[in-house]
Amino acid sequence: MEKFNGFYNKISGSYIAYIGFIFSIIFISIAVLLYGDPSFSIFTHYLSDLGAVARNSSLIFNMGMIISAPIRVLFGFYLLKFLKSKGANEKTIRFTSYTIITGAIGSILLAVFPYDILLIMHMLGAFTYFFSVVIVQLSISKMEFKIGTIPKVLPIIGLIVVLNYGLFLGFEISEIMSDVLRLLACFFEWMSYFSLMVWLLFHGFYLHRVK
């Protein structure tokens, strides 16, 4: 992470969070508009549906996922750098940094291999990304709870992200049993995305205030 210190001296990590938030909202919104299905909703379609090559949304969605990966890494490292300065455990910091990179690789894989082209690679990327996000959020939330000066709302949002991802994965695995469970799986995948965006925005705002 120290290799990025020169970069962070030029561009504050809080701005990276804002850039990541705005970019993600824009490319997801454009992808939804390009999808070309009036029945599209957060209850009937997964986020990955936007990346299917059979849809006009595929290019913007998949390119957006690939571009977002290094943005997430840059902000994640900046946040870990901040937590380290507040006394967070160095081994936990190192472990979390590796997991952030793993998650970024997973998100790139799921974008490079849309599910209607190579499902097994898409699923490998998706589960690598999802489980990495859960581990990173648990790790960061734990460190933030231990640092008394950090507002408790920040790690709580992190735990909400974990809850949404857990519900999504649970319903995703069991969706073959019921159409209702598929609706819930779709819904909680979108809630996972939205809660992660809230987490990113709140952390960016907090780091902007304390820089």
C-alpha cells in the first residue's frame, strides 16, 4: 500500500470514493436503460443479466465492472492506510489488502466471462467477488469498531452490506426450489449493490472530513 502514497498525496482517497460511487451509478443506470426489456426490475433480473452478450447493455456493464475494479482497490488501500494510522492490527490490514485484490480479480472475471458465454468462469468470478466483499466488510467493520474515534454508523453499514450479501447468496443457492426465492435472490443482490454504494459514499464523506 505504501507504493500508492505518492498517488494519495495528489488525489485524496475521499475523492476516489466519490469517483467510484458516481461512476458506478452512471454505468449501471445506462446499462439498465440499454437492456431493452420493459419488464426489467430488481425483483426479476440479476445485475449479471445486464452483462449478457445478447443484450445491448453488455458492453457498458462489463467495461464498467472492469474499470471499477482498480478504483475499488485504490479506495480500499486508502481506507486501510487510514485505519493503520489509527492503530489497526497490521496483520489484519495485510490480510484485508490481499482480499481486496482477490475481489477485484473476481469482478473482472465475471465481466470478461458473461454467464451466457462461459458460465463456469462467470460463476467462479462472481463467487470470488462476493465472498471477498463479505470478508473485507467484516474485517474493516471489526477494525472500525475497535477505533473509538470512528462513528459507529460506518461499521454498522458494513455489517448491513454483509447481511444483504448473505441473504442474496442464501436465496441464490436455494432459488431452484421456488420462483419466489428467485425474486428474493434478485432483490437482495440489488440491495447488496445499493448498500455497498451507501458504504462507499459514507466512508468517502467521513475521510474527506478528517483528512
